[in-house]
Amino acid sequence: MMGWDYLTWLAGVVGVRMLIILPPDSVEESIRQIKSSIVELSLDSANVTFIAPVASKRFDRSIAYPLRDKLMLDFSQCLYPLAIRPGGFWDKVISTHEDVDDAFRAPYPKIVKMKVSASSIVSSAGRGYNWQDAFIHMTRGVFGPWVGETKADYFNALVNNQGENPRNELATLTYILNSGILRGSGSKIRSAIPVVSFSTLNPYEILALKKTSPHRPGSALEPYGLAIKKEALLELGLRPVIYGEEKDYLRLSDGEKPFFQHVGKSFGFDDDHSWRREKEFRLMGDLDLTSLREYITAILPTAREAADVARLTGYPTLHLFE
């Protein structure tokens, strides 16, 4: 199930004894998953039993997950559906299972598309800032733990936040500034080396680009981020992205490969819809913000949020919209 970790954490908080069934995998991977689950979800190992079928090789999901599900059904006396996708696998299982209790069942949730929340009226502060002298890094909220947190940390914050996502865009930007570190990510870098990305576009151009980019339909990018003076970042080794084709990547040295970005297909008559539009620069590793405080301005959509972040972090702030 999706969200099993939240329910498992909650059951652990309550003190419920649990039987957790994992998909078949190697002994080493099963042990890793068990140890990780206990730490990440802050479980009392005395109350938890794991069943982990041992396999001599890694199975495809189409094989591994049905085996896990069959074990779960064999151990279950009664099924308590929570939210079941109509027409899906579990919808069919429930329709034929002998003992099903719908006391806790809720409608299957619909996908909600997030939209940029700011108005279109540009603020005087936004018009007056010299964007040409700064690189821009836009931040996103997350639906999960921040780097360095466990899932249990996030779930604790989630249930105590009265319906709001405690790791939304505003909270994330405040956290980054107070932690003093802008952490790199390698999730979308072919070599998986962590990098921090910036753009020479100003925030208004970035937001307009994300709205129209065929690469990111329905993008949930919000107008939160950092403007950092170019001189400070260039001294630290910030470099422009190398846009090209696969053959270009193969010719690069190991030191240049983290800065490569496949140009992508053009969706028009020119390169306007390729990744070149983002005018991206990258810095390898994490960025120490504390040492650059005098060069940094936090970017927020509204004056109220800008005032709150300035008060909570001590950094200069700028609001983009009236």
C-alpha cells in the first residue's frame, strides 16, 4: 500500500503489535529494509515482527508484490479497507474476500493540481531589484521529511500541524535559511553527484517558463527562493550547464559530466522549448549560506511572508507580488 509507513508509525506510537510483510528480496536487502524501518519510523522492535521472504535474485515488481500480497492475505482474518482505487487489484480482492469490514473506508482521493498562489501584480520591490547581478535558486516544498529528518520526525510534525503541510514552500525556505545549508541533490543528475542549481533568469521569467514548459506540465513551482550575488557564487566554482546530445556527454571528462544536461527535444521551430531555456548554472555539493549571508536575499510571494521570514531568519527578504 501507499502510505504504509505513516500507518505503521502511528500504530507504533499507539503501541500496537504489528506483523510487517516485505516483498521477497535478498537477505542483505531485507535486513537493510528492516533496520531502516525501525529507525525511520521510530518503532519499538519488541512490538514488531517482520516477515521477509528470502530470494536468490531480485524479482520484478510484477512478481514480488503479488507474492507479498498473497502472504498478507494468508495471514489476515479480516480486511479493513481504507481507500481503494476503483477497478484496481485490491478492489477485486475485497469483492471476493470472505470477511471485509468497511467501518473505516473512505472515498478514494482525487488528484488535486497545485497552482501558483501569487497574484500577477509585480511589487515595487521586485521591479526595483537588480536581477542582473544575481543568480536565482527557486525552492520547493516537500511532502515528506527534510534532508536529515526521519519519517517519524515528519509524521510527528504532520499530525500536530492541524491540516497544513509542515514542509510546505514557506516552511522549507525558512528551514534552509535557519539551517545555514542549501543542500545539493543528485536525483536528476546522471552521475548522481549532488549539485545545487541556479538560473540567470529572474523569478518572474522562471515562473512564466514553468507555466509554459512542455517538460513540466502542471508544475507546482511556487515563488519562493534565493537571490545570491553572482560574484560570490562564481568565486565558489559555479559553472554554466553544458547543454548537448548524448555524443557530447561521452566526450566530457569526469569533472565536467555533473554539469551536463541533455538539451531535450524541441517542441517548436527553434530551441525555445529545450532545456537551454532554463539558463542553468550548477555548483557541486552543498552550499554554506552562513558565509554568504551578506550576498543573499530571500524571495517570497507576499509582503506578509517576507516580513515573517526576515523576522524568523534575520536574512534580507523581497516580496515579488503586491
